[in-house]
Amino acid sequence: MLDKKKKQAIIKKFKTHANDTGSPEIQIAILTAEIKELTEHLKDHKKDYSSRRGLIRKVSLRRKLLRYLERENEKSFETLAKKLKLKIKKRVYEELSEVAKVIKEKELEKKGKK
């Protein structure tokens, strides 16, 4: 669990406006710090299953918030991912739709040439 000073420092660093305390950016940053702390704890205490369950819950919540932020504000999502050094996979669906578009264009070109 983060202490109050660390949490305030994170809020100060990632806030989007003066009174911001609960924006998705801040929530993701706080969850990332908590995930790092829990990961370090679990390296020493491998059989602490309740902490492991909490870690999985935090990772899941962060993933949902990241998806929301990517959908609503892609620019903010990209800057946050860079600041937090998160490994972000490109959406599979977007890649597949791009590939499908290219295939359709090639098929239309072939039909046009015949």
C-alpha cells in the first residue's frame, strides 16, 4: 500500500488540472506504483496468496482503465504509457482490420485489371 506522501507525489506529477485527483491518468499511475510494490513483496513472500489476488485485481483494473483512456483520449494514453514505461501491445482488432482493408484493395485492383 502506498503511503500518503508517495500518493500525493504521483497526483502532483500526473494531474491534468489544478484540482485533479481522480482522472484516469492519476488512477493508472497510482495503480502502477501499487503493482510495483506488490510485485516486490511477492518476490520475497511467494506463498502470500491474498496479496497475489490483490495484485491480479489491480492489474485487471489498470488494464480496464488503460483501455478506456485509449478509447477516449489516445494522445493522453500514449504520453502516459511513455511516462510510466508501460509495454503496450497494439490492438489486434485494429491490425486485423487494416490487413483486411489491404486485402480488399488488392482484390479490387485484380478485378479492375481483368
